[in-house]
Amino acid sequence: MSHLTTRERELVSLGAAMGSNCVSCIEYHIPASRKAGLADAQISEAIRLADKPRQVPARNTLDAAVNLLAEPVATAPTEAAGPGKPCCG
């Protein structure tokens, strides 16, 4: 009894997967989105839009940490976490 199309449900699912930082959900829903008829450009746009709100809390947390320290915090990119690598540290 859904009022959403399969394409719309996949776009919502991509947003939820991004919001919850769920790699396995992204790995499932990108192919499912393609199968539902979405082009990679549409999927990419949905992912980028869903990522924007995730960045605000991360930036606010960094700003708060920097403001509480006497010395600047290095913000150089670090090596991404991956299999066998911790996400934090």
C-alpha cells in the first residue's frame, strides 16, 4: 500500500543509509537503485544531498574542540578506515 514508487523508495533508502553511516546498506541500495531505473547521476545527487546534513554536526564538533584548546588542532585529512583499520584513531 505504498504511495511511493520503487525509485522514490530507493532514494529514501539511500538517504537513510547515508544518515546512519551504513556501508552495507549503501552497498545494497546502489545496485537496487540502478535496478529501479535510477541513473548513476541521480544516485550520486541523492548521496551528496544526504551527506550535507551529516557534515554539519561533524563540523560543529570540530569547531567546539578547536575553541576549547589553546593550540590549533591539525585538520589534515587522515587515512580512511577500512577493513582491519579502526574508524577512530
